[in-house]
Amino acid sequence: MKTIIPLKIQEEINRRIDNFNRKFFTGKGESLYYFAKFKGKYLYLNRLEFGNIAPVARLKYKGKINNWDFAIFKWSSETYDPDEFFFPGVQHVDGTVEGAMKAGIDAYPV
């Protein structure tokens, strides 16, 4: 059976992303912010960066809102790599969406 992220969880994640954007990207207007795309058991964490969409990470839902598997997007292969743990920001990866966004800021500064 295909795992689907419940709508209630998706709504909470979008709320958390909005809060994070307000805290970390204040003054950037609508030109810099994180947003999520949900597909099956995955949350694709992307960032709008001054008109360009940049993939940052893929999170795999494991049944709880604060316990996601993390995979960083690697530009060198244009894939998500769950086994990559040598990048700036890895110390923020803690199973939360907020940790993933903090890791993304360090891994891919803007």
C-alpha cells in the first residue's frame, strides 16, 4: 500500500515552512522562500531564489511529523542522496522540517 502524507500533516508542514520563511528570510519579500511539494510518501523541499526554483532536499514521511528521513539534493548528479552526510549544515538534520531547512541554508547559501 502506498503511503500518503495525511492532509492534516501537510497543512501543519506548510504552516511551519511559512513561519520559518518569516523568521529567516525577513526583508526578502516574495523573492526568497521555501515551499513544499508533496508526492506519495515524500515531501520535496524547494526554495524560490529570486525567480529560480532550487531543489534542496527530499523528506520521507515515517508516520510522525517530527521524524522524517532526509536526502539532500546533489547538483553534481541532480539526484537526492539519503546517504550523503558530508555537507555544510548536516548538524541541523534532526528529523524535522525545520532542521532540513536550516541544513539547506548552510548547504546552499543564498
